[in-house]
Amino acid sequence: MGFFPFTIIPLILYVLAALFLYDHANYVVEPGQVALHPFWSEAVLSFTLVSGQNWALSYGDLLITIAIVFVLFSLLKTASTSKTTILGNMIMVLVLCVYIILFLTVDFAGTSTFFILTVIALVDTLATVSISMVASHSTMDAVPDD
């Protein structure tokens, strides 16, 4: 589990939702219009707060929240100095590349929800690589034992 990139889960969920849950034929973005498919702005749950404000959680918000929780799990496993951590870091960079390529080239990934997921993957990758580098240096002895 040390090499599994948790940021791939929101990527898979997004792509599956984009491929199977919404109708691409009805999705046309006019020039100057925000590229957010109506599916991502649909409310998953909605209720009235004590203040009287109506609060709704959309599918896009839920997916971003899930991605942030997975970043926490990713950072918790990063302190390990095992050899699988290096493999995990390499896979995380590949997942980040997939996010960037999809965002730039695929129409259903050109949304603000996917952009935020890409930024989360970037931050997760940079933080994980940084933390694992610090952790690997802290386990080295300044003077080797003979």
C-alpha cells in the first residue's frame, strides 16, 4: 500500500462519472461561458442551517472534499522510508501527468472541478516528495557506525 497514489481515486471517480453519468450531447459550452457541466453542480444533499441559510453540497464539491481527505491519507503514509516510497513517488508524478494531460486535452476534464483536483494532485505530489526526502535524510546517521 506504500506505493498506491490516493489521488488516483478522485481521478477514476471523475472519469467514470464523465463517461457514464452525464449526457455529452446536451453539453455545449459557448464562448465566454464557464465550462462546468450541470452534473457537477447538482446537489447531493441540501438543508437549511440554523442561520436560515440554505446550504447545498454539489457532486463537484463532494469529489473535491474526497480528494482532500485522500491527501491526508497520502501524507500520513509518506513518513515511511521504505523502498516502496520511491516507487510511490514515481507513480504519483505519473498520476499528476495524467491529470494535466486530461485537463489540457479532453473536453469533459476542462472544468473548474477537474482543475481543482489537478491542483490537489500537484500539492499532494510536491508535499509527498518533500516529506519523503526530509524523512530519508533524518534516518541517515551523521557519522556511520563501524
